[in-house]
Amino acid sequence: MKRLLVVAVGCLVAAGAGIALGSSGKIILLSVIEFLVLFVALTAIVAVARRLGPISVSPDPIIIGCAAVLPVIYVSWSTAA
């Protein structure tokens, strides 16, 4: 449930960043897709890192969501500027 909430909030933030920066509809849709791809990829990386060994990696979806949404906001900002 927590992961689903993080995904929903992340998609809203990705879309909101595009809207706030005046991006077109395509860029907003691509921002949401980019967030989803990054979230899934980072979740997989964390799962593999936890299985590989003594690395202490937090599987907290909030941290993963924050890490996934920051590049999305940057891309929205750089394409609007």
C-alpha cells in the first residue's frame, strides 16, 4: 500500500512539475512515464543489492520515490527553459 501511494504521489509531482513549468502535454506524459521507469529500475537495483551481500540498503519506497522524481523535475525544468 505504501509503494502504491508513493507511485501515485510521484506521478502527481512529475505531472505537476511539467504543468508548473509550462511544458506541453507530451512532455508531461513523458515525465510520468520516466518517473515510473526510474521507480521500477531503482526498486530492482535495491532488491538486487540487498540479495548480493552485506550492503545495507533501505527498501523504503519513499526514498526510492524521491530518488526517482528528482531527475524528472530536472528534465521538466530544462526542457521548459
